[in-house]
Amino acid sequence: MSEEPTLEPREIRLKRLRMRAWHRGIKEMDLILGGWADLHLATADDTTLDQFEAVLEEADQDLYQWVSGQTAPPPAIADFLGQISREFRATLRSRI
């Protein structure tokens, strides 16, 4: 007999996603994904959270190449990852 999957409470999901975003393994990706998480997770809808979770499933080395424009990201996450990248670059420009 299989158990029905339990729905994770939103608060727990947000904490889990924020933790995963800030503890990647490559500091650059911590800053990019963790910074995005701090700015957007609290107000993100479920679709956006699903997209962010899909991004977090990717390897840091691949993510860094995609965000830095070295290679093209997979179509399934390209638009969302582009948004994250543009926001991070804008943040950097505003600090200079």
C-alpha cells in the first residue's frame, strides 16, 4: 500500500529552498541564487517556486556557465535563469 505524498507547508518549502540556494558549493552561485531567493521567495507564487526548484536541481558548474553566458541553458529553464541573471547583473551595476 503506497502512501499519498504529503504537501509540504509553504513556510517549510521556502526555508528549504533558501537553504539550498545559499549552500551550493560554489560561492558565486550562492550569491546569485541566494540573493534571488532573499528578494523573491516570500512573494513568489507556486509556479515560480517550481521553476526555482528546477534551477536548484542543476549542477553549479552548469549553472555558472549558463548565467555567465558561456553556454546556453536548457530551454526548460532558460527564461527563468535569464531573469535571475539579469537581476543579479543589475544588482552588481547598482553597487559600482
